[in-house]
Amino acid sequence: MFNRRQLLAAPALLLTAPALLLANTARAEQRFPSLSMFIPAGPGGGWDGLGRAIEQVSRQAGLVGTFQFENIGGAGGTVGLPRFVASKRGRGDALMVSGSIMVGSVLTNKTPVGLQNVTPVARLTEEADVIVVPAASPIKDISGFLAALKANPGGTSIAGGSAGGTDHIALGLVLKSQGHSARQGSYVAFAGGGPAQAAILGAQVSAGMSGLSEFAEQIKAGRMRALATTGATRSDPAIPTLKESGVDVVITNWRGVFAPPGVRPEALTKLVALMTELHALPAWAEMLKTRDWADAFMVGDEFARFLDSDRAQTELVLKEIGLA
């Protein structure tokens, strides 16, 4: 089985949550008067969504006074990552959102700077991908999508995140399940969720693959049709999984936060404590539910070991499906 949890040792337009979501959050002691949040992707995607969710919950709880956001997208985060490393080095009040997409993009793009050059703080979420088509598409269900992909993989263009990321790997695995090589697919990479959505809604591509939270509002509004998700179980009761549709592929996308290189141990401890306290808030649990994110909290040495294993196993997968 192509199972992401096994292969990788076990990346929404963030709309303002209803006021009642956080209204009853208990006020906590302020841990940081200000925090810099670096997003190595454009606005509107999963990394940006996670950063904004952290801001919303932590500010409402009184853990952080203010946030300064910086978005620099491109190439699965590998454009922004060197900027974060160089500009935030040693700062104990800075975080970068990243995840499994960057692991694959670093390998695919053969970049010299990777997650080994930053400091792990916490893994926070994981999320299944969803395959969508525009509402007017002649593809009505996952069977129709698979038939189109099998008949003409190069003629069925798929929008997703940057090359080598979770979306690209997922398409490669689906192509292999239909008897094709990953190289035969027509994958159109975008630096952020916003441009990918525009391409799908404008019918510039046949379909799209990304985290369910990124397309959830468009699906609910009837502008996109959800065909299947890539998780082991249904993320949404109304959307079947690939596995139950006869495609033996399971893959999820994890996201977390990292500190710059050179951060002092006491500063790192403080950042880990902030994420641990955030994770324990009822408002955070509600945020996960609202955004269709699964809780994947992990910190410290456990997170560092996971990253080492993730990189090694991702490299094997990318080579197997011809992306590295």
C-alpha cells in the first residue's frame, strides 16, 4: 500500500472564525509582547492559514500581544526559507510555518538550504488532500476522474502546490495506481492556494489537489465539486476516500512551526512552551475542528527524530515516482 503514514514515519483560505469560537477563551499570562511569523508561501494557502490561526487563538488567549507577518512564496517554500535563515538568525521571537511540502520541495529542487538549517519547535496539524473539479466540469465523481486520468494522463491537468510537495506526490501515487508513470502526469504547480483556486474556478485546469481546508469554502458554496480525499478515513462524511473508491493510496500533509538557526536554548524552550500552551486551549481544539485539521502535536526530540525520518523516507518516495 502507498500509505503516507508508513512511508513518512508515522499543506485554505483562512476566514475569520465566528466570534463565539474564541469568546470564552480564558486569558493567560502573556508569553511574548510581539512575535514575528514568517510564511514561506503566498497568502491564502495552508501555511498562511496555520499562521493566522495561531495568531487568532494566541492573541485572544492573551499569550501574544501582536504579530508581524511576512509572506515570501515560491518553489514550495525554498525561496523564502533562505530569507528566514539569514534575516531571523538567533531571534527568539520569530517563527516560520512549514511542513511536508517543503521537505519534498527541497529534495526536488536540490536546494542547499533545508529544514535541517532551522530549529524545530512543534508539529501541529496534518490534513488529507481533496481532489476537486470546477462545478461545471463534465467529471462528476472519482470514477470519472480516474477514467480521464487513465485514458489521457497528460491531457488531464491538475493544479496543486509546489513541485515535489504532498499534492504532487499524491498525484504521482494515483497515476501509478492507474498503470502510469508519475512523469506522464500534467501537474501545474502554484506558489499559494489563492492562485491554484483561481485556476480551478476559471477552468484553466481539469482538476485540483490540495488540503481540504483550502477548498472547503468553495466546495460548500458549490463552486467546486469534491471527488475524493486522500486520508485513511473520511475527513468529511460527504466525501469518499480514494481507498474506499478502490485506489490504494493514503497520504496526508503535516504542518508545524520552526525557529531560526542559532536561537538560544532558553528562547527555544519558551517557544515550545508557547506552542504547548496554545495546543492545550479549548479554542485551539475548536479551531482544528473548524478548519478540518487533524491534531498532530509533537515537540522536542520526538519532532526532531520525526523530521530526520520524514526526509529520508520522502526522498525514497520521490525517487520511486520519478520526482527526484
